Amino acid sequence: MKKRKWFYGVVVLFLCTGCLWRIVPKMMEQKISQRLDLVDVVCAAHTLTQRTVIHESDVKVIEIPSAYLNESAYRTKEEVVGKVTVHRGFIPEGSLFYYDALEDVSEISDAALLGLQEDQVLFALETNIVALAANALLEGQIVDMYVTMDDDHKDTITGLILENVRILGIKDHKGLNLDHPDSTGSPHVIQFAVSKEALAILQKASHVGEITYYASGVSYEQLDECIVAWEGEILELLGFEKEKAIEG
């Protein structure tokens, strides 16, 4: 009889202990939540670069103490889905969506939506992970562009053709940014923001030779984008002259 009572006592003890292990953490969690006054806000589910249209998959809901809530941040998915990150904007994974970091699509031109400035156009080249890794290039960086070609004497020469060219984007074969959750992660195309004058030069250069690009040491604040490098003979060999370009 004593053994049976002892057995039942152990069972009851285990059941009580199990209940306590479940109840106590929940009670503590409720107490902490009440003390912190947690509120729901939205943040970036992954890193978002400039001129990215926000989709529901780009947004996640988290809880933060109300004391940390910034009045200049959006609170709900409905407020941010469909908006666009600003030019040269960058929203890290886990960051809140602030008012000055997003714009309405209806207020942006098609060119601006791509990240292009006035009188700029998009120029794209095929690329691969080896070419990008060698130069440690990322979207938004500034590069100088060169062409390697044969001159009139069939000698191979390389010359600078454009300076301070901004990388608009690096896409996989599906057209997605490499940091997109559905991206393959393998670069296929690199996009540049160039002037219309530079576009003609690049088209000719890609036809007769090979275009390469290397990171520039110039900061954003110190540069005018996409400067044609008229010094040297390479542009003349391509059939372009500065005087005629200015007249045109």
C-alpha cells in the first residue's frame, strides 16, 4: 500500500512539474511583454537595394518595445508594399522602413525607377562570378571602363573610354538581384548608368573589342557620373572625336 502511494505521489509530482515548466515560461513571457509594452512593426526580410519595388515577401513583422518605436517608421505591411526604395538607398536586413527611405511608384518616372538620372540610359554586359569577384564589385559602386581592341596595325591595345560609371544592378539569368531570396546567386548581367553619348561609344567598343571595368577610387560626392575619357587615342581609333561630339 505504501509503495502504491509512493508511486502515485511520484506521478503527481512529475505531472505538476511538467505543468509548471509550461505555465511558468508563459507567465514570465506575458509579464515581460506587459512590462516592455511590445508593439508590431515591419522590417526588411532581406537586404534591399536602390529602386527596389517592395513586395510582401520583402517584409516581415517583428515585435519591439514601444519605447524604441520611431515615429518616422512605417508600422504595417500595407503601408510599405508597392513602394520603392529611394535612389542610392540601401535597407539592410532587419532594418525598419523609414518614411524617407521609400517613395510612391506613381511619383517616379520609368527612368528614375531604374535608378537613372536625367539624360542617362541603361547599358548592360554579360558577366560572371569570376569577373565580379576579381574586382569585388557591387551594385552602386563606381567603375572606370576600358576597351581592348586591335589598332590599325593589328596590335592589341587597351585604353580608358569612360570614368565614374555607376553600376545600376547585377542580375542573375532570371533578372533578379543576387540578394533576392529566389535568386540563383550566380551573376549573369551587370547594368550601368551611362549618358547617351557614352552609349554610342560602348556599343561601338563592344562590337570591335572587349569591354572591361574596374572599381574607381572616387567617392560619390566628388564625381560627375559617366565622363568620356577624351585623352588618349583609343576613342579616335573607335571613330569618335571630341569636337564632333560637342557639336552634336
